[in-house]
Amino acid sequence: MAKTDEYGLVPPTEEAALEALGELVGPGTAAGLWDISCRALYLPRPVEAVSDLRRVAEHLMETGDLMRVTGRSLKVRAITFDALSGIGS
């Protein structure tokens, strides 16, 4: 399996996810939705593990069409990062 540094891939972060979500719904709403998702999943903030970011993404995808776009994007990024870094292999 190829390493992430070979691709220049950086891990997904809560900050980047909030920024992307904020572009769709505004920063205040994004922060609120993120917080609700983290609380529902019993995740401490900031969310740092890629697997936990993926869980938040999946939760966001269930909340509505607009959230599904950002959630799916974050989920794909988390899956790609895990695959390229050899996590779970």
C-alpha cells in the first residue's frame, strides 16, 4: 500500500470540515450542526481521529440534503486517507 506522504495527502481535520460546512450553511450554523453531531456520537471536541471524523460525516449525511454533500465529501476524504496510509490493512 502506498504511503500518504507519497501523495502529499494531509489527514482530514475538524477545522477543514467545519470550514467546508460553513461555506454551505454559514460558520455559526456549521459549528452548531457539528456540535450536535459530536454530542449525538459522544465524541469529545476537537475530533481528531480520522475514524471519528468519518462517523461525524456519516451522521451529517443523515441530517439533510445539504449536509449530505459535505458529509459525503468528508467521508470520502477519510476513507481515502485511511486507504493510502495503510490503516486497517
